[in-house]
Amino acid sequence: MLGPGVVGCGDARRPEAADTPAATATGSASSPAAGPTTAPPPSSATPDPAATPGSREALVAGRYQPLWPFATQAEAAAWQRAHRENGDDAWHLDPGRTALAFTRDHLGFTEIDRAVKTVRDGRHARVHVGFHGQEGTLVAAVVHLVRYGAGTDAPWEVVGTDDTSFSLTKPGYGKAVAGSPLTVGGRLSGVDENIKIQVRRPGAAAPLGERCCVPGGGEDSPWSAEVTFAAPADTTLTIVASTGGHVADVERFTVTGVNTGS
């Protein structure tokens, strides 16, 4: 999705076979996250220089588009106050559990059931999420999270994915979009791929728009499509593209974050 980054997708058709033990998630937000920590890859989310300090694009750890679970700093701060009082929803303090909840609950990719590896670097975390296939544990995406707010109990917020062989670069990360239909696109390495596109927002159970399926393949080949959706003004949107069908319904995915403007 978001400019240069690192994702575990070495095979042209299939996700990467993980080289570390995985912890299987039996649920979502309540599921355990696991995996050893290694040196972090480069940041994938390209900060928008036009983001206004104090806006929802401005996170303490840098300027990123907050995608999930909180749409605004006020929402994150409200959870933080409530957690200090009653200790509820402690999964927000675990980047692995947050990344899995984003993947399984928000995006609906229920086959992706484990945090294969979590890489933490200060207020940033990269969580390699994946599933078990015939060739072992496979990584579908690397989810990038940052701490949203101040203090050691600031919750983790998904801000994007780190991509290599499957990316979503249009529309630009953190940009305001004019509306529907929306042209989306990126680059893909693979064979006989069918790309599914969804437009989602925090708190909505169903996609706001969906397009299936766009054929793709080749080596670092461009792909593009239009998707229609309906969303209110000043809304955070997650654009997600996924592909699969060789060993699982969803084998790789990539996201970018935009907003509908005012």
C-alpha cells in the first residue's frame, strides 16, 4: 500500500512461508498475539506533509492516517480514560491482538488467524499476520501500528501495511478523496490473481463499497479499477485490496487510508 516497506510475500503467487513459530488466534480481540521481535523494517506509511497538527492525521508518533479502531484522537483518549478506571478492553494495549482484530473483525479475513511475528520499535509496531497452509505458516500482510496518544497506556492504532509484491498506492495515503466512484490501483507480482477491493470505515459491519474481481498478474505489474461507495463527509476510510484462491481465499492483502473531506 504505502510506498516502500517490507512484507512477507516472497513467492510471486503465494504469501511467504514464515520462518518463525506462530501463535494461533482462536478469537479476535481476545486472541493471544505472539512472535519474536527483530529489527524493524522501514516505515511504510508515507506521512502527508499537508496534515494539520491536531487533526486526525497527526499522531504522537508521527503524521499518519488513523484507520482502526479509533477514527479520532478524542475516541482514543476516551478509551484510555475508561481503561484507567475499569481496565476494560485491554487488547488495545497489545499490537498483535489489535492487528488480528483489524484483520479478522474489521476486514473480515477470518482465515487469517495468527500473529506470526511482532516487531516493536518504540511507539511503532509491525505485526506479521498470517495463516497455516499446506506449506506451513504463511504471512498475508505486515500491519503497521502506532501508539495513538500520550503515555505508556496509549492504545495501538492501525495506520497501514508494509508492502512489496502487492501494493495499493492510489489514492494517495492520507489524502482527501472527492467521492464515488473512486479509482484505486497499485502494483502486483503474481499469477492468475483476482483482486477484490473494499471500502470500509470504523464502526461499520459491512463494506461501504465493493468491487470483485479485477484480474492481475505478471512481475511488478500495475493494476487499477474503480469502486463505488457511499460515505458521509469527514469520514475515515480504509481501502483494502486482497487476492487469493491458490491456497486460501485471502492470501495477501494491502490497505491505504483516506478521508472523505468536509
